[in-house]
Amino acid sequence: MIKGCQRQRRLCMSNENFWKDQYQQSWEKANLRERRIIERIKEETGRDTLTVGLGAGSTEYLAGSAASRGLERGGADLHVSGSNIFLEVTGPQTKAVKFDAPLWIRPDKIQNARRHYPEHDTWVIHWLEKDGTLRVIQLNQEFFSALDNGEFPIVHPRIRGNIETYHEISHVHWCVKEWQYLIDHIKQL
């Protein structure tokens, strides 16, 4: 597994479009999820939400790195207008993943959130394809402390033939909350 990770990492480093090429077929579903999140936040809080991340809200192929487009790697997908709340929409796009499976978050997403904390209040919205369950994780100081304490190990699952890297979070960890937790937070603004 380690040799496979190293070989794939070299390939990724030499081709800044590697992951785009691997996931291009999933962009339509990701776009629909982002639009539905935007609609739900508007319906449930009255707040507008904007797309801000590279490719968020679009299925257009945008070649090149985030930096080449004036953005940062690992930046969130959405921003709740009039707030410092940023949202990363993620989750498996297969119905095979069950509710009690661990949640996976890319390390670059966490690193970006940490770099901008506390100016940005970044949340991960985890969409479970099996039944549409939405869970949220606030990437705040308590989360970063748990990360530093080793509570979210790195895993390297093989997805679509590629070895990927994620932090794994138990579905029963205290940081995993129901969707309503985020909605209540937004309503308090």
C-alpha cells in the first residue's frame, strides 16, 4: 500500500489535473448536492449562500490548480452571506456506505480551515447518499485539539482504483452533529 501511495503521489504532483480527471464524472451529483444545501439553508434560515470554492456550483472543467485561479487548495465550497461561515460539502457518492461507517475528510480541507481559523468558521457537511442524511462537523479549536491528540487517524482507502488519503472520524465522535446543529448556529447570527 505504501509503495502504491508513493507512486500515485508522484503522479499527482506531476499532473495538477489528476484528481479532476478522476472525479469529473461525479461533478453533476456534487453540484446538485451543493445547490440543495444552498436551498435548504435559505429555506431554514432565510440566509443566502454563495459558491466560493474551485468548481463549486459548476460542472465545467477548470484546468489548473486552485492557486492558478487565485484560490487556495482545500478551500471550502460555500459561504453563508453576511457571516464568517464557510461550508465544505462532502460524502460518499455510493449508496453502499451505511450510516454507522466512519466519515472521511481530506487533510487539505482541514489544513485550510485551520489556517483561516477563527476568521473563518468552517463546517464540513457530510451527505450520506444512501438515505440523504446530513451530518455536520465544525472545524473549530476543539476539533483541532482532537486532531492533534490523534483522534482522527489517516486512512488510505482505494476508491475508483486510486489510493486516497483522509482523516477518519467515527460516526459517534462528539464532533459529528446533526444538520440542525448548523442551522441553529446560523440562526443565532
